Amino acid sequence: MELLRKKIISDYPWLKEKNKHFMISADYDGIICASFLNHFLNWKLAGYYNMETLWLSEDAIKNKSDLIWVDLNILPIKGRTIGGHIVSIDDSIPKGFQTSCNPNLLLNINSNNFNKKFPFSTILFLMWIHNIYPKNKLISKLLLLHADAVWLKFQNYPDNVDKWKTILTDYSWNKLFSRVNSKNFDKKIDAILYSQMKEIGALSKRSKLSSKHLNIQSKEYLCNPDWDDDIILKLFNIFGNELDWSPPKLPIITKKIRGKRNKISLSEVKKIGLNNFTKSNKIFSYAIPSPRVFNYTSFNKKY
């Protein structure tokens, strides 16, 4: 099966609209998407969400019914989102996700066929949708493939990546992934990208994946908008200098809402039923990070 740009844009026309307000995941993946959307669509960054806490600007509050959530999956029906998490169990999809542009949902990929999960990042999905290709230089490739550790997924899950390269048609995937599965690329990630990210403080945790050639463990950046404005600005400037994407303005956060994040066995959710579970727990967002785990966030009823 193939996904077609025209069909996706027809089904989700807001992906092409300009001057929208949007929220991002509070991490590297969300920040690079913010640069892209500001530059190409003049979208206004309105706040952050890290699956537990909401950081909201006045723009976010005023436009709460029209916000777009990027690199996120939220459940409220008015919440239009673009993200790549697994959110379906046995083809059961809550109504709130009918407004979500999620490649896994588009192909009916659920918790039962986790090995077929969308392996790319939200930024690459956005670039494919808009048919925009990065500048032909090494640092551009490093910055883009760092999001959601796509370079490591390419090395570790080549069969699934190859399938998705054919699903997302009419794009120069082979050029983007050229020589990524090599010792030389491992060296460049470590010496150039990770070195630069470490210098500006944009490395905060390690993930499970490691490279095939030099056993380099994936490093991520999770930001805290309470005190990381300087790091976020430095990342915006790097994307501006290396990708030619005009940096967004930082949102002025005026309200912070803390939710409660929980983890439960996916088998327990199946017993109750996904729709019943999300309703009874007043779930705002959730993700299925593995075939056995269900992570979810709820907020106080007044919010």
C-alpha cells in the first residue's frame, strides 16, 4: 500500500494552512518541527507538552479549540494532531483520533503488528507531506536523522524502513539514507552531531538503541521549558544556520498545568476495552510504546 500526499492533504487540509497556533512535544523532535513549521507555514509556537505537563502561552489559551499538536497524540476531539505513536489496540480507535494525521492509523497498524510501526520521525513525515528536501550537506542530514533516532532505526530495522520508503512514495529516501549504515556515519554522529549537542546542553538521556558499527548509544534531548529557553534558542539558531529555516519566536508561558502520568499493562486495557478505559480515566493523551505497555496522562476535571 502507498500513502499519497494529495489524499493526506485532502483529508487533513490544515497541514497546508498558514498562520496556525501549535503545541510541540518538549524535546528535540518537537523543536525541529517547530522550526520547519514556522519557516514554511508561518505557524506560531504556543507552548509545550511532555506527556505530563502543559506549558501554555496566552496564544495557546485563546486558541485552545484551534490548536494543532505536533509530534504528539492527544485524545480530545478538537485536538488535531500529527505524530507517529502506536495508539490503536486490535483496530479499536477512540473518536478523538479521527482528527489525527498519524501514519500508523492511516495504515491500520496497531499493537498487534508493532514490528510494522512507522520508523521515521514527525519532521521527516512533515517534509515528505510538503515534498521538501534538505540541503545537500552532511550536517543537515545529521540534524534530521537525529530526530527520533531515525539513523539507528535505519541500521537496526532495515526491512521495516525499506517498506516505509515505498509506502511514502515520490521522495528521495535513498539519497537521504545514503551511507547511514556505516562505521563512517557512526563516527560523524559522535564527533560532529553529539559533540555539538553536548556543547549547547542539548543531550539529556540515553535510549535503548545502539549503532551497528561502533555501538554508539542513542542520545536524546528532553527539555524543561521552565529553564531551558537558552538551549531551545540555540537549537533554533542551529536549524536556522544549517537548514536555512527561520527560527520561531519563543512562546511566553503564562500557565502551567500538571497532569498525572500513569503506566499500565496493555493486557489490562484490553480486558476493560480501550474506549471504556479512556473515558473512565478521563485520558488526555496516551501512547503504546511497546506491545505490553500502555502509557497515559489524565488532568484534573476542571481542565
